Amino acid sequence: MSERTVALVTGANKGIGYEIAAGLGALGWRVGVGARDEGRREAAVATLRAAGVDAFGVPLDVTDDASVTAAAHLLEERAGGLDVLVNNAGVTGGMPQQPGGADVATVRAAVEVNVIGVVRVIEATLPLLRRSASPRIVNMSSGVGSLARQSASAGEQQTGPLSVAYAPSKSMLNAVTIQYARALADTNILVNAACPGFTATDLNGFRGVRTPQQGAAVAIRLATLPDDGPTGGFFEDAGVVPW
Ligand SMILES: NC(=O)c1ccc[n+]([C@@H]2O[C@H](COP(=O)([O-])OP(=O)(O)OC[C@H]3O[C@@H](n4cnc5c(N)ncnc54)[C@H](OP(=O)(O)O)[C@@H]3O)[C@@H](O)[C@H]2O)c1
């Protein structure tokens, strides 16, 4: 294991993931830029390196077993291991996805990336994380995945829009987060979920009200938790998000 902290950020070629990579890089960490498209990946790596970040490209499609296995090998060879995994890659799954008019393909697409992709990447990298002195896993969820907020009466903390693909996929990701935190409770691996807030990115046609840098802040905080920090939690900038 190298002496410098090594992080992998999935979906780091743009949006919130890019800013997470930039923020962790600014701490002096080595940052693997996980991205599925070679051109977008290398462009992001070049921009990060020009800004002084020790970034390297990690070819990574979270829906593909071989790609994820190869990414874990690359981390081992190139960086000597992995300390911090940020599962940021995510998709809406497409449209339509409102109850009563949904296309099941959107549900499948959202779950494939937002849930199964995260499980696939965690399983492949867990052997590396177990060797780290202070390993962290951060799963980029969303407040729309909160069952408490989904079921709140209008006007309270209710989140929208109605969806049977994206929002439930993040609810399942939250459950996955709890399951890994429980399983790893007797290790030094801290596992938490994050909500970046409504952020202006491709995901929402740039309708979000926060900057990608603001959206990245909570993930950076969870990636840099002290050893006695929380595990099995769900956080946004303002504090704990109800499950
Ligand atoms: N924006 C918001 O308001 C908001 C709110 C709550 C939660 N989030 C969550 O924040 C995370 C980042 O989203 P964002 O807003 O920054 O969206 P974004 O700009 O669309 O970025 C999504 C990233 O995920 C990557 N990705 C998608 N499918 C992938 C796959 N199969 N394998 C590897 N990478 C894949 C994309 O790569 P390509 O460029 O190749 O497509 C891109 O790098 C997501 O998990 C999202 O659900 C966002």
C-alpha cells in the first residue's frame, strides 16, 4: 500500500463525481478517475492533472463484470491498493417513470447502475479496502431515496418528482449501504450514504440549484471521516437524512 491515500471515484468524468475527485485530489490524495468513456475519462484526468491533482484514469463501466474486475486490478498495480471508494456513478434510468405510466426498462436501467453497479464495485474492491489503514466507502444516494421523505405529506419534507425507477433505486442503495455497514461493523471500514442536494448537472438538465462543487462537499466529508466517525448513516450538508 502506498503511503498516500488512494481513492476511486466512479463516474468522475463530469458533474458531482468530477468535483469529488478534484476535492480529494486537493488533499494530496491519489485519485482514480473511474469513467466508462475513454475520451471523457482522459479529458477529465488531463484537467485534474493540470490543476495539480495526482489523477489517473480507471476504465470503468459499473454494469460490466469484466470492466469492474479489471479496474480493481488496475488499482492494485497502479496505486498499490485502495483506501477510499466513492460510488458516485448514477443514472435516472430515463423516462417515463411516473407510477401509472412507467416503462419497466427505466426501472431496470436505474437499478442496474445505481444499485447493482455499486454492489459489483464494492465486492471487487473490498479485498483492497480491507488492507487499508482507514478505509471508507461512500455511496452517492439522494434524498429522493428517503422513504420518510417519499411518504411525507405534501408541504413537509416530501420529495419529488414521482418515480418508480430513480427514487426507489436510491432507497435500495440506502438499504445496501446499511447491509454493508452491518457486515463490516467489526472492521475499520466506514460505510455511509450521501445526498448532494439538487445540483445542476447533466442528470437533471442542469435544473439543479447547487453547484457540482457544493454537491461534492458531503461526499468529501464522508470520504475523510476520522476513524471514530459514523458508519451506516445517511447524510447531507445539513446533517442526518431520515431513512
Ligand atoms: N444532480 C443532482 O441533483 C443529484 C441529486 C441527488 C443525487 N445525485 C447523485 O449524484 C451522483 C452523480 O450525479 P450527477 O448529478 O453528477 O450526474 P451526471 O453529471 O450525469 O454524472 C453521472 C456520472 O455517472 C457516470 N455513469 C453513468 N452510468 C455509468 C456506468 N454504467 N458506469 C460508469 N459510470 C457511469 C456518468 O458517465 P458518462 O459521462 O459516461 O455518462 C457520469 O460520469 C449520481 O449517483 C446521482 O444519482 C445527483
